[in-house]
Amino acid sequence: MLVVSLMVLFVLVCASGWLLLFPVRREALTAALMPRCRILLRQRYAWLLAGGALMLVLPPMLALVAVRRVALPAFDYDGRAVNSQVAELLQGEQLVPPPSLPPLAFTTVEVVRARPLLAGANRSWQLFHPDFEQRLLMVFRIMKEQHGYDMALLEGYRSPERQDLLASAGASVTNARAFQSYHQFGLAADCAFLRDGKLVISEKDPWAMRGYRLYGEAAEAAGLSWGGRWTMMDFGHAELRLPGTMQRKR
């Protein structure tokens, strides 16, 4: 019944548009129908016309009123397809984080020049979301086994206080304040490379720049978002955008 009513309503709308666009046809139709309408009214069939109009209009109106309005939840995942081989590997073996680097590795002149606030960063793998941890470890394995790059974690979980501290350092560091970054939820990491036992961060190094591009490809194949595609490019950054993450706080 509802479908029939909607179809009739569609025909009536089309007919009304036709009458509005063609005045000559409208006048001719009016001249032809008016005598018959007068006869119907004189014969007291007005209730029949009203009932017919009600049957045509009521079902669509009821459908519009009764329809359930569904609001889609916020969805901040970028939708990139995960490489099928990587997905199969993630469902099987549980990868183990690499050994931690000594603190002095993060305080060299080259590292401080590239990341002056890195000394206070948290590099605990245990604070990562389990799914993100396994994806990032898979990226590390791909970089080592397929491309010959040893990866190192520069920063993982970041407290809201540290996020605000970094934001206050200026847009060249980050634009995100507390709870505006996936670092606060254990879903983001900043990474770099090890060469001859030393950290290499600067993308001005051709070897490192090549590594960052390979790292971006591996991260996206694992279903992560790579900071190298941002307007303010962050080549060492990767994150897992789970739906609804930014709507909750720890």
C-alpha cells in the first residue's frame, strides 16, 4: 500500500509540475474538469473526493513521521584497505617488541637537533593498544627483512600534559593539543632508523628519506595511517584510527 501510494504521489507531483510549466494545457484541463467537478459537488460526492485525497496523502505522511532517523557515529578511520597477507600474519603469530635502546641513544647532537624534546618521551610498548602494537611490529619486521632497515621507537604513548607541552612549542612540533592526538590512546608512534648503532631521524639524509617512504608503504599495507601524507608531513609517524577514539577520554 505504501509503495502504491508513493508511486501515485510521484505521478501527482509530475503532473503538477507539467501543469505549472505549460499554462495553455493547464487552462484546457481546468476548462474540461470544472463542469464535472461542479456536478460531483452538486451530487454530494465531496466526501468521496476528500476520502480519496486522504488515502493518497496519509500513507506517505505516516511513513515520514514513523521512519527511524539513524545517525551514523563518528568514524575517523581513513578506510585504506589492509594488505591481505599482512592481515593473515596479524591473525597468527604474536610479534615481540625489540630490546629498548639505551637512553644515551636519544641524547646525541643529531637527535637533539632533529627532536629537541625527545628526552621526555615514553617508549613503552606495553602502553600501546594491542592491535596497533602488532601492526607496528609487523611494519618493523617488513622494514628489516625486505628493505634492510632497522627501526627504532622514538615515542609511543603520550600523556595529555606532554601533548599540551609539545603543542605550546609551536606548529612546527604539533598542532594537536591534549586528546586531539592518537598518542593519548596508545594508537600512534613516532619511529626512526638505526644505522651503525645510531639513530637517524632527519629526512635530509637520502638513506633515511628512502626509508621513510618504504616505511609509509609498509605502514599503510598494515592498515595504519602514515604522517608522510599530511600537509605538515611527519614521516616517522604512524597511527591506527579506530572509530570513535577521539570521542572518549582516559
